[in-house]
Amino acid sequence: MPGISARGLSHEGRRQLAVNLTRVLALYRSILDAYIIEFFTDNLWDTLPCSWQEALDGLNPPQLATMLYGLEGPCAGELKALMWPLTLLALKSTACALAFTRTPGFQTASEFLENPSQSSRLTAPFRKHVRPKKQHEIRRLGELVKKLSDFTGCTQVVDVGSGQGHLSRFMALGLGLMVKSIEGDQRLVERAQRLDQELLQALEKEEKRNPQVVQTSPRHSPHHVVRWVDPTALCEELLLPLENPCQGRARLLLTGLHACGDLSVALLRHFSCCPEVVALASVGCCYMKLSDPGGYPLSQWVAGLSGYELPYRLREGACHALEEYAERLQKAGPGLRTHCYRAALETVIRRARPELRRPGVQGIPRVHELKIEEYVQRGLQRVGLDPQLPLNLAALQAHQAQENRVVAFFSLALLLAPLVETLILLDRLLYLQEQGFHAELLPIFSPELSPRNLVLVATKMPLGQALSILETEDS
């Protein structure tokens, strides 16, 4: 999907983008606010303009992928020649024009051409226990952090919310950085320490097999700390240096790979409040877990705009994977019917217990192989209702006949979702700029592998030409 680059915008341009985003989100709020599982109970199809209904009705998933997301497919030329309502075309154009681009400036799939499970850019020891998505993420973010560390003269990297330590291990043992790893879950820290030792042993064996490869400097495993980081207060442990720097105070670089909810906000606050933190490289996620207020908005500019509010539903929608869903549309797999089945189940639940709204339904396996009535019976059991309730099969089949309408409505909402993420991340950029810092957003991961792929890079010195170096894919 095309989009706008944060790098191409002046400070005033970013403020104007925030204004435009709040206006557009207010205009399409009814679509963004809707829960797809209430498609039938709230008659969502009839909330769309009649001209949109006529344009979308009858389109199958591959045709939606072409018309809404611009993917090529059979009869693409004929479809693009269709006369769509100008208001629907405006939605599509606006969604593309105002969202930050998530297309990185490198060949994203090249590292998995030989083997889809193994990145060719990582050696075997660093791939062990790491899934392909995570291999891609730790390599890309680790290399960016190394360049940023060199540029800002950092003495130590602090990986916050480090989980099992995959990123910390790669930065410390693969790139030679001094790394402190902070994680609140004791079990994850213990596993990270075991994996550290396993990796060290593997690297030593590799050196013995290849004596011509000489390790020129001693290896330092990440230093793991069990600590929850309170987003509302400064964490002293986070700021403590591992070693006393040779000259002056420590210079810290904070990073977080998909720091969840308020944790990414905590990184921004530590960067802005602590003089020893001189650089930041943060990839956020789980926007629905942001505190309200507290986690958004952060900038004075966005907080002063009319319609800046982003309720839970909008922030949750911003976490969906647009590229992955577009590919599912293109392939027209039977799994697309899940939303329709769940929406039909909601009608049965409401009739049985009107006060029970949108209950969680644990994943029902192999939905695409079930008849709609079988799915409803299993769903009733999962929410604590009698699976043998009498069902109106004609009504359920009528719902199933509207499967493409359900898919079309969800596709519209997903087309708008990146605008919400753009506003959240833009607010963070403006927050840092209001305090005189230098901040940029860069697409760092392949969006097909890692949908939350925008890294916020901030320093206390002008980034200048360093941005081009940070974006460049290492050879």
C-alpha cells in the first residue's frame, strides 16, 4: 500500500497531517467504531451509503482486493474501469494518502528465498529457537540499533520488555554491543539466560570448526534484569550503567521490539526526561492497551485538536494486519467466512441472553469445514449456553448468504485502520519535537512478515545524513 513518509514532512507538515487525520477519522467513525461480529445484530450493511452498497454488493474477495487494496488479479483491468461512487473512491484515496508508508526501502523477501524458515542473513546459532518473523525482526532492528549506537556514541543499549532475549542476544553476541535486558516475567528471564549459554556454546563450537574465524574481542552476554517498568515513573534500574564509562557519564540507547501498550510510552518518557539516555529506537504495538489518558495523546498539539479521541475499538483495529488480510482476500480462502459465522452466532446469543454482548469465543478449530449451524452450536457451548438451543436454520443460511457483504464491510474498516496507527505514532513524533528532540519514523520490517513495522528513532542531536545510513540494508 502506498502512503506518506514521515521524513518528507516538516514540523508544520506533521501538525497539519494530525489535523487532517482527526477530521477523516471523525468522518468515517461509524465504520471504525463498528464490531464486525455485530454485522447482523446492528444491521451494519445498512449503515453504509446506498451507492456504496450497490458498488460493493456482489464483489467476491479477490475483486475486493483489487478494488480496495489495489492488488492485481484476474480481470483487474475490467474492475478498475467500473464506475464507483466518488465518495467511496475518496475514502480509498484518503486512506492511502494520509497513512504513513509501511514499505521499506529494501528487498524484504530475499533473506528467505532459499528456505522460508531460515534467514540467510543470520548464522545458524542465531536462528535456533527463533521463528522466521522474529529472525527478520531481530536482525533488522539489531542492525539499526548498532548504527544508531555508533552514530550517537552510546556506551550501552537497554532492551526493555526483552522477553526471551532474542534481540538482546543478537545485539550482544552478534553485533558486539553492551546490552542490559529488562523483562518483568521471571520465567522468561530464566529461559533467556539458558538460551544465552546455549548460544555461547554453539559459537565456541563454530569457532573450533572454523579456526580461521578469529574472535577479536571478548564476548559479553546480555545482562538480564527482572523488573517491571512502571510507565508513570522513572525506572532507576533502567538507567544504571553496567560498567563505569571511561570518560564522563554513561550514554544509553533505549530500544524495545514491539514494546506493548504503555511500555513504548515509558521508553519515550525516559528518553525525554533522562540526560543519560541519548538515543531511542522503539517499535510499538498493542495500541488498545494504552492508558486513556496517559498513553495517548502525548503531544500538546494533538491534545488540542477537536476529535483527537481514539476509543478502545479504534486502537484495537489499528493492530490488525492489513497486508496479511489483503493476501487472504486475493486467495479467497474459506477461512474468510469466520467473521460471518461469528456474526451469525451473535444473533443467536442475543436472542437467548440479550444482556450478553460480544462474549469471547475461544478459537473453534477448522471453521471452514463446519456448517454454520455446527459452528453456532460449538460457539454456544463455549460461552456457557445450551448448544442444543433450537436454531432457525433458514435465518442462519440467510446470514451465510451475506458472507461477501461481511467481508466487504470488514475490508473497509481495515483500509482505514492504518490512519489510526498513523495518528498514534504521529502524536509521539510531535511530543518529542515539542521538547526539542529529533525524531523520525522508518519502515524497518517487511509488513507481510511483521505488520507493526514502523520504528521511532529519536536522538538529542540532528540525525541529518545518518537517516539514510539507518535505512540502508546491510550487505
